[in-house]
Amino acid sequence: MNWLNCFSEQRFGLGEAYQSERSEYERDYDRIIFSSSFRRLQNKTQVFPLPEHVFVHNRLTHSLEVASVGRSLGKIIGKQLSEKAEIQKNDKARAFYRNHLKNVIASACLAHDLGNPAFGHSGEEAISKFFNDKEKDTKFKKQFTSEEWKDLTTFEGNANALRIVTKNFKGRLPGGFRLTYSTLCSLLKYPCESLASKGKTGPKHLAKFGFFQDDRATFLDIVAKVGMIKENDNPLSYKRHPFVYLVEAADDLCYSIIDFEDAHRLGILPTNDVEFEFKELIKLSKQDDMSHIEKTCDELGVDPNEKIAYLRAKAINYLVGATADAFRRNQDEILKGEFDSSLLKDVKEAESILKRIEATSIEKIYNHSSVVKIELAGFKIMSTLIEGLVEAALIDEKKRQTRHRKILRILPNQYKFDETCTPYQKVMSILDVMSGMTDLYALELYRNVCGIEMPSI
């Protein structure tokens, strides 16, 4: 892999690009933002339950902000790469890095959370726990290969995002969203199958996995088109694509800073604490004048939310420049797939501040009673739904009772499976339904099937 062959404007499922007023990469962004999968993110929790009177981030607004930061990173790095001697000699590569890398990173950022089920990590955990609880049920487990079983017992939102944007669902055109290979490879944060994942103890690119067995051919097609470096055949794993680091940095940067701002708006964190940490970051910037920052904060003092929003913007601006510098410093290792860290963690001068922010977030935000309650509720809701749907799907068609047939009738047409499908394929169809649910729809369906609330017509 090199900077000249690691991108492609060819579209998955479509073939060669055709002429348009918009570039292929701009069209990627538009296809994602106009999709129903993206719209559904507005009713998926980011961290906090969605209150009626105080605006906090949901998955959709988080994704939009990550895309904005990603575009900035792509523009900075694209300009820098376009000045390399080998790229200067190649008109296509020079045009890509100078004009289009920013759109690739922004598009991948938009899509990075599409695979998260309702209730986020609680939804993922509920799906995985259902199958883990079946570990001792040998008759059930024997229906799946070891690779398929690992997929199900460690359900992964990153792998599901790839599935959503590439899967040929019933009634849909081949190729899913038909995104460019450049955007698709930027989504492969963990370019390996589930059996290759090693959790937190292994290399960063093997911490989780990036594709389900049902999407193996899709994954192999993508990595071949952009020349990604194979690491192992069995279990299958590849080195990360260099663009992934920019998408990851945009996501890391946003949730580190913006969760703090949301917690302040909800009164969980006091103004002084949030103001202090944001100012500590801004002080590291070589571009900002702290006397001007302090003066502006004094002017905004009557509105603490606006003051924190101003400091949040300045802190993010500093971190964008710092992570771009980290990419420049490590670009040779990144291209070889040998950089085993994240760009944000490589900003050493901010390390202690970011660790304090992370520690406070874990203690006071992610373990806040409102967050814990929605996680517990989400786990219960998703566990109940997955149990009922999977049970109905895997029972022989002739042995299904009325309740089994009825619950399968609620599946949307594009997710309905054929009875000739393997057990794994049937379960994947159920997981497609589960991952597409919004929090509100999952809650409504749970109430209906449990007889808590009658459905309205």
C-alpha cells in the first residue's frame, strides 16, 4: 500500500464512476445523510436519556459533529499529503488529497454509528448475552460454525455499520448505499473477523472485529480494491487503512469533549470544573491568546451554557490541530499499519488533561443514575425482543406455534428470511431488525408484545 493506490472512486456494487456535477465523494456524503438508517439515529441515545426541556446529543447530532471535525482533519491532512513529491507527480492523487479526502473522512464519520442498535452498548450487550447464555445448549450451538458463533456472542456495532451500508437487502439495489471504496475502507476500524479479535489485551486494530461472516466476501472485495495489508489468513486479519485513524480521531475528540458539555447543561458537572478543564486544553494552543479567551468568558459570564460552548469550540479547535500533527509525525508507521495507538492518545502534551476528563466522565457521567437506568431498561427491552424473535426464527416452520408466526410477521419485508436460509442467516436477519430499531420503537414494541400497552392503529 502507498499514498497513490490506497483510494478509489469506484463504487461498491456499481462499478465505474460516472460523470456528475458532484464528486463521487460528495455523493457518498449525500447518500448517507439522506438514508433512513441515518435519520433513525435521531431517536437513538448517545449517552443521556433525551430530556424534554434540555437539548443534549443523540446519535444523529453526534454523528454530524464528528463529520464536521472529520472534514477539518481530512482537509488539513489532505493538503499536507498533496505536497508530497510522489503525489505532486500524479494528477489524480494530487486532486484527491487536496480536494476530496475531506469528503471521504466526513462521509465515514457520518456512517460510523449506523450499526449501533437501540440503546447503544446496552443493546449490543443484550444481543451478545442472549447467545452467551446459550453456550451450554449444545443442540442450539451446533447450528452454527465456530466463526458464526463468535459473531453472535460478541455482536459488534462496527461490523454492523459495514453491513448496513453494503448489504443487498430485499427490495434494495445491489451494493447497499453504493459508496466508494475509499469511504468503505475508512469505516474498517477493526479489519478482522471475530475469531481474530483479542479484546483490550491485543493490538488496537484487533480489539474488536469489523465484519460478520455473512459479509466476508464484501470485506475481501474492499480490502483488495484499496490495497490493504494482510496480516493473517486464519483467522483473517488486515492492518488498518490510514484513513481510519482520522475517522477514529474525530469520534474520540467529539465524545471526550462534548459529553462534558452535555453533563454541564444537565447540571451534572459544575461550570467551574468544565471551564477549568477546557481552559487547560486551550492553554496548550499556540494560536489562542488566553487574555482574549478570558475577556470573552467574562462577557459571556451571564450565560454559563454559552461560555462553556465557546470554550468547547476552542478546545476542539486545538485538538483538531494537535491530532493532525500526530498524524504527520506518525504517517510512515500509519501507512505501514504499524501505528498501534490512536491519534488523540499521541497528543502527549494533553495526555494528563484528557485522562482527567476521561476519569471524570466515567465516574460522574457514564455512571450517573439517569444513564445507568436507561442502560438497564435498554438491556431488558432488547433481551426480551431478541429472545422472542430468535426463538421464532429457528423453530422448524412446521412446528411454529401461532405466537411464533405472529411475531415473525412484524418483520419489515426487506428483513424477512427464506426458510431455506441457514440458522446463521436467519439470525442475522433478526439482528438486522434489532439494530435498525430506534430506542422509542424498541420500547413501544416491547410494551406491545409483553401486553403492557395495547398498540394503536
